Amino acid sequence: MPPEYDVVVIGSGFGGGVMAARLTEAGKRVLVLERGPWRDTLPVRAAGIKRRSRLPSQRGWWMLGRSLHLGWGPRRGWLVNPWGYSEIWKGDGIQAPCFSNVGGGSHIWAAMMDRPGTGFWDGRSDRISDTSIAPHYARCLADLRGVQPPDPRTVPNHTDHAWKGSAFFTPLSPGEQPPMGLAYPDGAPAEFTDANGVHHKTMSYAAAPGKFGDPNGAKSTTDALYLIPAMRQGLTVRALNEVRLLRRVATGYELTVRDYRRLRQVRITASTVVVAAGTMNTNSLMRHSVDAGGLSPMPALGLGLGANGDLIGGWAAPEDGSRDASLGPPVHGRVKITGHEDAGYVILSGGEPAPVPWFKRKAAQAAARRKYNVIVMSQDAADGRVWSDRGRLRIAFDLSGSPTYARAMAALQALSELSGRTVKFPKSDVFTAHPMGGCRVSDNPELGVVDGTGAVHGYPGLIIADASVLPQPVGCPPSLTIAAFASHAAEALLARMNT
């Protein structure tokens, strides 16, 4: 009996969502397995999807946590709430939050779209280069509605005008402010239907879509822009289905899946599998599958873990009340700190009320108005690693091995001195929402897990298409790069499948 699906895709964020849509557009029968739920947003409701879970921004703190990986306790971590939004991986010198939704991390991303510097993809593999991937960057930028605001002066806190003339920020050159995946309200109807027939609302500057999700669809997310349109072409999405193990079998791969909705374990067999569960969960799935004997050992698995140079500082708004940090889009824009223009890729974001119980909401809103976040990204040394210790996944990263962190810390210290308001930031452990690596691109299996198309060495039909394949940190917001690689990998996979 032939398989029901041509391809099974694990994950639905910038890697899995793009991959699933590209394959479906080409006429392939595709199943997406996503461990998280559909979120209760306007695009999802309007598409007629019945079973939805509310976002933390709608429901409160109890919807925030999904699972914890603390280095002790159950080997596969503590599952708190299968419907929860986020999980925490804690290791030696590093903490990394990951997210659990149909749409993956696109519900939390800052919507800023940029790409690494020239030459990033050159010399990595014969199957990829800056030139070959360039059309995929362009297509994904358009898919994700990357735009500049019609008039930055009308956008509260936009860094092109909000800090003009300040002594602590150097003006950007033309073209340095990246586009954003946001539906700006200027001149647009409050509610609209996009080219794919998906419903959205434009952004409200007083309640901007941020890290706890956007109920109105003003922020670009892969569920609304890739998955829902693909479902109309035949894509199948199974929410609350977590793949726990991969095993190579005669007909391809057997997936052991935990179905949280029906509280049962199922097995699915597929000849072609795309793993796009996000860096930490892809590394976890691959490592556990090797440990269980489902896959053979891979010498490069777990090598090259990076944190994208992430350094997040809290910076107080002026005490005179002249600025409300909570107004505007989730990220106010890119900045350069005077005298430290080469410290990394620096962005300024506003405060957002934490999803707390109702009796604490006024205090949370007041705190959000008083605090900016200054976020530095850079191409760190990516000398961390992921490994297994008696069945438990371990991670380690030491920021002292990356000179970029010293430069970033010096820049934030300079901002404190220039502005007269202290920037508070961690000086030892790294907290990163952008872990990368562990399944890197390289034509040499001793150095990388996949080739330049995401194909796993020695495993026909097994593809990886998320940030775990990045050969080094991008040093800027990574989502566009993840999407572009997935689009490139989908094109290569289709070429193989059609020969």
C-alpha cells in the first residue's frame, strides 16, 4: 500500500512552514507534525480552524510555560502544559527559550528582516552559495510582507526619528534600517484580506504585537502566510503531535509520535522526512534517535552551537516621563551606539506587559512604559556543543571564547555612560532566543551533519531545514535566513523527487 503522504515535515516555523508550503505548491502530499497548538488569532479563526488555544497575551501567565530542561529530573524534560507557549533549555553557560505553536517561533519574533554579510554562504558546500540562495531571500522577504513604514515619523519610538540628535546613537546610513513583517496602519484599512484570502488587522501602536503573540495578525506569522494558504491546496497539519523518535527502516523512516490531543502514541512511516523543529529540539530529536539506535552515530552532531552573540540589556526610559517605551512596533528599529558602531547588530525594542494575573496588570503595564531593551547580536565563535549524558541532552556555551561579547558589553557600558541611565545586562551566562548549529552545513561529514541542501549525510530522504544547519551565527535577526534556507532546500528536494 503506498504511503498517504510524500513528505512528513516536523515543525511549522520559518523552516517547516516554508518547506511545507513550497512542497505543497509543487503538488506533493505533505503532512506537518507540530507539537504545539493552533493559536487563537484572527487569521486562524477566519480560516475556520476550530481547535485553538489562546496566546499568553490573551489568557495570562498560565499559558506561558510548556516544558523545562534543567539538567536534572526526567531525561526528556519536565512537561508542564502541552498547550503552553514556551520552554526553557538550561545548560552550562547558556539558557535558550524555545516556542511551541503552529507557526513556531514566528509568533514571538520581532518581525525584523535582514541577512548576514556578503560571503556568508560561500565556501560552505558545493550545493549552496550567496548567489544560489539570493532568490530565496527575495521571495521569502516578499512572502513575509517585509516593508518599511510609509512614514517613520508617524511610528512612535521608531529609531529613525525618536533619538535624532542624541549624543549616544549615531544616525544610520540609508538602507541600514531593515524591513519589518508588520501591517502598518498608515493609510491602510483597519481590517483587510491579503492576496491569499487570509484575514488580518493592522497594527495598533498602543498595543503592538510582541513577544507574547499577536491576536490580530498584524505581525507576519508562518501559520497565516504559509500554512493556511497551503492547506487550501491540500496540506495536512496535525497540531499537538510531537515526534519523539526517528528510526530508519526499509521503506524510509518510522516516526514515533506523541499525540497530546488523543493521549496516545502513534507511528508514522515516510520515505521523506524534513526535520525543522528548531535548533534545540532538532538536536534533541536527532541525538535521542542516535542513542536509541534509530539512526547511526554522526560525528558532527552537536558541534558548532552558537548563540548569535545575543546580549540583552534593560535600559530605563527617561525619568521625566517624556517617553513611553511601550508604544510603537515590537522592535523600534536598529541603532548604532556612538563610538562603538562596530560592536554588533544593535536593535532597540520597547517594553511589553508580562502576561500576569489580572490584579497585577496595571503594574505590568506601568513597568513596560518605563523600560527599553537594547539587544546586541553578533557572529560569536559558535564553539558550544550539544551532547547526550546517559539519555539526557546537555548543552554548553562559554561567552568568554567569543571576542564579540566583550565588544558588545563595552558598547552597552558606553550607552550607560553617554545617556546617564544604566543598561543592565548579564556578564556571564548567555540568554539567547537564537541558538544555532549542531547540525551544520558542510560537505565533510566530520564537520557537518547536512550538505548545502539540508540533506543528512548518508540518509537519503532525511532533510534538516532550520537554524541548526547554519554554519555559523548570522549576527543579525535570523528568521529570514532560516526561511531562505528552507526555500532553497525545498527546491533541491523537489528536484531530487522529480528525477
